[in-house]
Amino acid sequence: MRVNAAILSALCSSAALLGQVRADDDDDAAGSTSISVTESSTSSALEKPTFTPSSFKAPFFEQFTDDWDSRWAPSHAKKEDSKATEEWAYVGEWAVEEPTVLKGIEGDKGLVVKNPAAHHAISAKFDKPVDNKGKTLVVQYEVKLQNGLECGGAYMKLLKDNKALHAEEFSNASPYVIMFGPDKCGATNKVHFIFKHKNPKTGEYEEKHLKSAPMARIVKTTSLYTLIVNPDQTFTIKVDGEELKTGSLLEDFTPSVNPEKEIDDPKDTKPDDWVDEARIPDPEAVKPEDWDEDAPYEIVDEEATKPDDWLEDEPSMIPDPEAEKPEDWDDEEDGDWIPPSVTNPKCEEVSGCGKWEPPMKKNPEYKGKWSPEYIDNPAYKGVWKPRKIANPDYFEDKTPANFEPMGAIGFEIWTMQNDILFDNIYIGHSVDDAEKLKAETYDIKHKIETAEEEASQPKPAETPKSPMDLKFMEDPVHYIREKLDLFITIAKGDPVQAIKFMPEVAGAIGTVAAITIATFVILLTRSGASTPPQVKKAAENVKKSAVDTKDQVVDAATSGSEKVQAEVNKRTTRSSGPAE
């Protein structure tokens, strides 16, 4: 009972601090409720839907469902490269699996590159050739760079319809019609759009590369690449639904689709009397009589004088006084040993040492070798150019967008990063269907992936709070430390005002002191058979002191806050004026 009474008395004086903590928490009740609602809303936004195959119809549409391997086959061919000294094989492995980084839809699988620093090749034949003559061609697919992309490609190829095409023989040499998609290595970062064009005269194929290709987006969230080629020979490239490039097949590719109508005549030669020097030396110019070509560029400065501190008797170099003859030096075999030379330290403190000679200066009479001035050549005929003749190889293809029929799709890439994922491949003729597919797939997963990525980012450091704004439940240790630090700071200037402004801290300090004394008294009481009268009296005094302290603290809390608030402002603001 004695122990309980002592502790109870001490705890009573901490009621103010506990009440302050409870009041702080109660004040934030509404705010906490609001935060909970917001967090609940965020969690709801991050709920991932389950994959359901889309019902779109298109010449080719791939979502990599369970029967994907009935359509796709990896290549086992050798990579053809006439410049390579060794033979490369497509040893890279492929898999169909869900993303391991920032997954947006449960059960949504894609075609994944599994090996870094390897050649990969895989293809799928179309049920029937895709012929876009007179139609819009739409190519759209998703790319997810789960490990980023430092050096490698993630582009696709639409292969030329060919009865001899076999998936196991697909390689870089397989004829393609269109190559489209991202490619990055070092400073090179672009979205390729290359198409092969057949020369109607020679029958040869030539690659046409897009000028000023847009940049690929190197992110770990899903990216959507869209190519639209219209019957009017225009094209559009979109990334994540954003239009990045538009142009014409006839104007924005190199080499140009159509050759020049006229070319330089290869048989034409420049006439022997053709003058193509625009300016010539003036033939009437005469060297002036006073022009001295032999005058030197520099002459001795006759006006120079020797500096007063110049030491003519001191050599500029002296034997190194610290050098020692090597122990293995043999005078008979090696000759007389001579120490190496070092700069004379006396010369470093003056203008110079040794024999003084006047310096050289630029010769004011120097003019150099004379040459006549140049004048416009009166016989100049201009820059010679061969005459133009009709280009025997000229042709005009006004409809390069009528690509040759395409019979398959393939990914033939080399990359330093693995886990590149491809999904939702659409090859067809409907821009509307491609947009609807984007809304059903990309838009949903991208929103979730972006939210998840943002949630996983390190939170920015919060702005330090004023000690008066801290909440006990947010960080109890920090709360107590800051409150105590502010109390001590105020008490150094005015202890009474510190108690009035922060009674809960004063009460807590009294509580700790009371508990310490009470514990000491109890230990003494238990150590003897009976309690000495002086000990009992001390315990009674402690109880009375604790109660009195509590009452004084509560009474003091009713005034003084205005004066001490200036101290708080000093601790929580960068700029402060003189205390009022």
C-alpha cells in the first residue's frame, strides 16, 4: 500500500502532460479521418483488375494467351554478318509470363526476352497476308523495359509474305517490309520507322529510313508504340498515345523514294580554258622601294639595362650539394663521378645569374616577304558544274504506302538488358480499334503502374515542424525531446514563464523527480524491519510536494503564453525581428 500511494501521488502530477497529448490527438481526429479516406481511395485506385482477353478482330492480334506457342516459334538460324569474324546464333530464350516489375493487371502475360547480351529471334505467321493497298495500316504494340534499356533494340519487323519463310530460319537476312519500334545504345535513342521499297526498274529493294526519328521512352512502366500509314502517303508515330511525328513517305525518308529527274552527265568534263579562280594577285602591283624583305623579325633592345640585383659571378646551375656518389660506382670503369646539376638557389631570389645580355624586341621595321594584293579575276567564269541530263534510272512512285503483302511478324533483336516484355500487338486497318484497345489495356495498366511507381519512390523530407505543432502519436520520442528542449530554452531566460507556457513539461519533470525520491524511500523502507520516523516524514513530504506541484502548475498555465510565444517563433522561422 505504501508503494502504491507513493507512485499514485507521483503519477497525479503527470496528468497535465497526458492531457496535453490526448488533446493534441483529439484535435487531429478530423484530419486523421480525412487522411484515412484519402489512403483508402489510393488503395482502391491501386487495386489490380484481372486480365480478360479482348474480343477485337484484326488481321493479327496477339495478347499471348495460353495457346501462344501454337502461333510463335523461336528461330535457330545463324545470324548473317559478312563483317563479323565469328558466327552468331540466336541463342536467346523467350518466355511468356507476367511482369515482375510494376505489374498493372493480374494474369496479364507478355512475350519476354530472357537473356541479356544475346541474340534473340522469334516470329509468328499471319493467318493470311496483310495487304494494305488503298487502306490505312495500323501497327501498335506495348513494350515494357523492366530493367531499363542501355544498349539494345525492342523493335518489330513485319516480314514479306514468302512461301519459303520458315520460323526456325528467321534471321536478320529474312526479307521484311517494315521495321518499327524503339532502339537505344549510348547516345543513339530513336523510334525506328524503316520500310523497304522496290525499284520498279531494277527490281532491287532499298531501305528507306525516317529522318529525325522521335526518341524512345526509356521507362520501366509500359510504353505504347503506334504507327499509322495512310493511303495519302502520310504517316503518324505515337508514343503512349501522344503524337510525336507526322510526315510523308515521299518527303521525310532517306534515301528518297523517287530519284532525281536529272543527273550530272558523267561524260562531261571541264574545258581546259575554264577559269574558276575568283581572285588573283594584282599583276600591276609593284613592291615599294623602301620594302626591306631581309629585315629581321626581332632586334636587340639597345635601351635595356642590366638589373641591379643581377649576379654575373653566380652560375645559373650548380652541382647538387646533396647528391652522393653511388656505392657501386667504380672510377676506373665508370670514370670520374660528377654530381647532377640543380638550379642555383641564389638565382631564384634575384632577376638572374651569369653573363647578362640585353633581351630581344620586335623589329618595328620588319615587313616580311612582299606579295601583291589580290583583286577580282576579270576572267573568272564561276564554279564549273557538269551539264545535266535526263536520269536513265528515273521513276516516280506516287504510292509507296502500298507496301508489299506482309506474311508474318518477328522480333529479331540484340540487347544488353533482359526482361523486355511485348504485349497487345495489333496489326490492322482501324485507327478506332487501336484506340479502343489502348483504352481497354494500356490506359488501365499504365495508370496503375504509374501510381505504384510513385508510391515506391522515397518520400521527400518533411518540413521541420514547430515544437508546438508536434503530435505525440506521430513520434513520441521526438515529441518529448522537442518539448523538453523548448522548455529548457525558455527556462534559461525565465523559469516562471516556462512553467506557465508549458505546464505539462514542468509537471512531467516533477513527476520524474517524485518517482525517483519515492523509489528511494521505498527501498530504504524495505531494507529495515521498521521504518524510521524520519523516513516516514520524508515520504509524507514527497506526497505533499507532488500534489502541491501539480496544483501550482495548473494555476500557472492560465497566463504568460503571449510572452513566450516569441521564443517559439525564433525556433521555427528563418528570419526573426527583435523580441518584443
